[in-house]
Amino acid sequence: MTAVRRDGVSADTATSPADARPAGSFALESPTDWVAALRGDGPEQTAALRSLHTLMVRAAGHQVWRMRAALPDASPGAVDLIVNQAADEAMAALLGKLHTFQGRSRFTTWAFKFAILQAATEVRRLQWQHREVCLRDLELPPAAGHDSPELCAEARDLALALADAMHHVLTAYQRRIAVALLVDAVPIDVLADRLGTSRGALYKTLHDVRVRLRHELTAQGYLLGAHGKPAPRPTAQSPGGSRTPTGGTR
């Protein structure tokens, strides 16, 4: 298992991604050589896998060290376990997508992204391990105080318009996802794990939320339109129950 210094970082973890280099006797400069070696068999593949794992451990160790304050247990043993688990998961993910590597960057740079993303995911999961994730609906907070009464009124007006838009153009599920990710700051990988869905599905939901809200707030005159000009705000409340300029209903 990877040795860990007293400060909690792996002994073979580089101080930055740029400093990390594959260790061992296998060190190919060309990304094509990496791909060919990892796809091959025999001693060359074994050496390539060993070097790749060393690279993954260094990258994961760097990321875990950066996020160590978020860990419930930042002891050397705990850090070592997280780093190696993240490196293993990242390596498996990379090998599963080896056919997608197009050589637009160095292979080691591409590999680092897998390890850094997986290490960050592991830290966030541990951070939220014993925390409940509640999918709550939107609650309009009280308006924050401001030195300028005009700015305070404008902020309150926009907040009411946003809340009204969320209730009118979003589904209950979309609102709860938006509140969890944007208000409660639940990490998207944690939320995906708790809901039994994927990050991609949640990103799609969040994209739809933003598109719908921007369209609605633009139509209500709170955001600039396509040509950089604000749309005219609706006039005062009519007997038919249309919305007011603040976005509320009477």
C-alpha cells in the first residue's frame, strides 16, 4: 500500500499535477505508445498498468490533499485508503474509455482528469456520508437588508419574480433538484447516488431549469432579451388574474 507521510499526503504524491510523472521503468513519451501498451499483453502491458496506477495515485493524492479539510477523518490511514480507492476506480474508468482517447493532449494529462474527478467524488461522498439529503421545495427567504431602499426593493422584486417563475414553469421535481443543487449546495455526485440516477441526468434537469427560468424572466422583463434589450414588463394586474411586474399573483 502507498506510504503516507505524517502530514497525511501520500509519500509518492506530487505537489501538483504538473510535477507528477509515471514512475518505474516504463515511461513512454508518445500517447500512442501508452494506448498500444495498455491494449497489448505480456510484460509491456504489465509495466504500463503499473506506471498508470502510479500516475493515478499521485493525481488522486494531490486532489485529496487539496480537499482534506472536508474529510471527516483526515488521518494518514484514512487518506491513504481514499487515495488508493480513487486511483483504482479512476484507472478502471480510464481503461473502459481507452478507445475514446484521440491524442489531443498528452495521455498523462488525460489520465490525470480521471483521477482528480474520482478523488473529488470520493471526498464529497465521505463528507456527506452521514448527512441527510432532503429534496425540499422552494421557500422564499426574507429579503436581506440593504443601505439603499431602492436596491432592497429591486432585490425583493427580483426574488419574488424568480420564485413565481419557479412555481409556474418548473415541475415539482425540477424545483427540488434546483434547490438541492443550487441552494443547499448538495454535490451533484452525492445527489445522483442518493436518487439512484446519473450525473448526466441531473445536469440535464439543471440545464432545463435554467433555460425555462431565463426564458420566463426575459419575458417578464427582468433579464435582457436576445438583442440586449429588456423586454417590456407586463402592466398592472388585470381582472383576469395575470401576473404583476413582481411576478406574484393576486
